[in-house]
Amino acid sequence: MIISELKPFEELQQALADFDKLFIVGCAACATACKSGGEDEVFKFQEWLNEQGKDATGSVIIDEACHIARAARDLRHHKTALQDADALVVLACGSGIQSISSNVDKRVVGGLNSMFLGNVRRFGQYEEMCSLCGDCILNETAGICPVTTCAKGLLNGPCGGMEDGHCEIDAEIECAWSLIYERLKSQQRQGVFARRVPPKNWSRRIQPGRYRLKDGER
Amino acid sequence: MSLLSEQLGNSQFVVTAEIAPPKGTDLSEALAAVEKLTGITAVNVTDNQGANMRLSSLALAARLQQQGTETVLQLTCRDRNRMALQSDLLGAASFGIENLLLLSGDHSKFGDHPDSRPVFDLDSVQLLDMTAGLMAGTDMAGKFLDGVPEFFPGAAVNPAAEPFELMFQKVAKKVDSGARFFQTQSVFDRETLERFMLAMQPLQVPVIAGVLLIRSARMARFLNDNIPGVQVPETLVQRLDSAEKPLTEGVKIAREAVAWARELCQGVHLMTLGHEDEIPEILA
Ligand code: SF4
Ligand code: SF4
């Protein structure tokens, strides 16, 4: 899921300085799961707004804020509250914020910083394991992604900074290449070590990404 | 053909040193330091070393090369994508620079621009492959070059890295990708160097052992805490700590490492960090 966190309060105070009445939007998917934009957080945000001397005209938790059409549909049910508001505050990832901003004419204030596509290690602890490179190498690397979990995204083995199997940028973290090596060894195969991996084809990841299912697939 | 490749080819014991470009445009100190170097085959010019922004290694290397000093141009993947790396290599060749040390580069987190976006479009193996391609007359897109560069590409290795086998498979890849010599991270004990040289034997690629002049126990501790891949053993830290003149002890420690290199390797790479005047003592 997309891991996001609430922006610092000072930044939010500045972003909201010109508005007194706000409509709050949360998201029932990722932002709920990582406790940045679910029901609890929307409620707390409303309390915080009140402390700041501002009013909430209403709120909605959208099923998946990144779904542009669904966001539009859910917002339509809150016409009056939206009309009353000076602006909307969105507690969702950057995608979610943009679904909302593309659906309304009012000013939209993003309340969260979006960080990464994260796995849940345990509740409240998230780790980035895939950075969506468009050309997945996991089948050769025993299911451990060097593009993401190596701090330098190296494809041909560890850098000179590896110390006792740990990463040069953080001695607490194991070097991705050391993990790949250990797991391939336990699987008794060479995997990625059998060849020199050529430079990555970053044209697979041209920004902004666009993808369409073909007619038969829809 | 570069002097370095010639001497290594003739199994002569080579000595390289290194110099860092200034932070700013005043080259006088760097040029004066190079002036003082004696008995050296080539001088490495570091590339934003430790991820600290400095004048371009290519500019200083070009200057040195033009005044008749043979250089080893260091080039990292941290700050340039594949296009910039290729351009810089062609540029280097146009100044007569042949010796290269091709590196991944320390992460930008360690330097003075921790907010910058690290590039790492290529890794060091791919950089070596690309260099071999340029030498064969084509760029990474397969386009033919008008004027083909002549290089003597080298790579880096940390002989003390663990797991050893994992580190070494990359060394083998680097050799496959055209590394013609290795310069090592500083070595601090003989066994580590011996083990590494034994593994290197079948590959038949010359190794220039890194020797670092450690001025004090404080510096040793700083290196241990801050420089990736450098671990000064506690016994050496103790020696520096209890020495009356730590610098003299540091020179002595370096001299011991040079002795191992003379026995086991094809050269030494001296990292003296401003104490270039100690080089004759270290080599004595
Ligand atoms: S290689 Fe890594 S970043 Fe690329 S798709 Fe696979 S897991 Fe994701
Ligand atoms: S130590 Fe390992 S994980 Fe860390 S940057 Fe180097 S190769 Fe990547």
C-alpha cells in the first residue's frame, strides 16, 4: 500500500491560513490502513481544526480516493457541505489528493506527505520493497529487490561499502546483496550471479506512467 | 599506452598516489601537492570523494595530464546518468587521460549535499562494460564513434569485505567487463590481503594495494565510524593511541602495509591526505 503521514502542523496552519470552513476527505484504503487518513484521523483533524478556530462543514471517507470516478460520485453526496466550505482538506496520498482536485473547482489542500509503496512488517511498521521499475528482476534475485532495497539500486552485486553483510548507509540494515546471496545459496542456485546484468531499461518507467488494458482484457 | 599500463605490463612495482580537487576554483594547492610527489607512476584524481562537492575530477585531471603528470581519473555513478558518464569519458580521452578508476561511489547521504538525488543509473560493472564499448568504437546506444578513445580501465575492491565470496563474484564480473587493474580499499592486515591475492591469482589482473596514512587514533576512529568499507583494527588504533608521535607511528604502519604489498601485489596506492611529504618515508 501507499505509505503516507500527516504533514507538520506548522505547514498545515500556513496552508489553511486563508480558510475558515473546510470539508475533510479521507480514504478508506491505504491512508486508513497506515493511520494517516482513516475515520479516526479525519475525526482528530476535525478537532484540530476546531482548536485552530476553524469549522468543518462535513467529511467523507472515500472508498479508494485514487479512483477518480468513485471520488466524484462520493463527493456528489455531500453537495451542500461542499458548497459551504471555503476549501477541501484531503487526508489521502498524492494520487488521492489529485483525484479530488480534478473533481472540484474549490481549492484543495493536501494534508499528507506520501512516501512509498510499502509492505507491512507489523502494525505501524512499513518497509519499501518495490519501487515499481516496470521491468521486474525478482525471479533472478530470489525474490529480493535490489532496485529498491539496495540503497544504490545496484544490479551486479554489493558495493565497496558493505560491512559484514550490512549496508553502508545504515549499519542496522542488511545489505540487499548479502540477503540475495544467502537466499540464492540456500536455494542452491546461481540466479542473478550467473550473468552480468545490463543497465536497466528506464524507458519502461517513463513519467508519467500510463497503462490501458486492451479491449479483450477489460 | 599509459605509463601505468606499461609498468604493470612489465611486472614493475607501481606506486600511485591521490589528490582531491579543491572546493572552489583555486588549483594552486592541489598543483603544489602534485609537484611534491616523487617516485610515483600516476596520481588518482578523486571524484566528489565521500560525496562532498568539489571541482570536477575531469578538469583537474585534464590540467595535470596536460602539464605532463600521468593521472588516474576516478569516475563515480553517483552523480551522472549514462549519458553524462559517456560524455565525460569521451571528454577525458580528448585530454589524453587513459587510466580510469570506475566506481559506484559513496552514497550522497555521507557528504555535504545529503539532499541531492543520487543517480546510480549504472553500477560499476555496467560502467566498465560501457567503457569497453566506447573503446570498441560504439556508445551504449550502439552508435559508432567518430574517434575512438583509448583507456586503461581499473576498478576498486575492498579485500576485507564480508561475505568474501559475495564480494569476489563482483570482482570476477569486473574482470569480465574489462577491468585491467584493481586499486584496493586500504588494507590493514596481512592475512586479509593474502586471502584476497590467493583468490585473484587465476584472474591474472594486477592489484594495487591501498595504503592509508593514519595520522592519529582519533582519525582512525573517525574513519571507522564514517567511511564506508574502512575498518581500522583495534590493535592499530591502540598503537596510534600509545605512540609518542602518532604521525610517525602512522608512517610506520603504512610502511608495514607497503612491505606486504611488495611481497604480494603489483603496486601500492598511497592515500596520504595532505601529508604527501611523508611518501618517501612510507616507501623507504
Ligand atoms: S525489480 Fe524491484 S522495483 Fe522493479 S518491479 Fe520488481 S520488485 Fe519492483
Ligand atoms: S551496502 Fe549493499 S545495500 Fe547498501 S548500498 Fe551497498 S550494495 Fe546496496
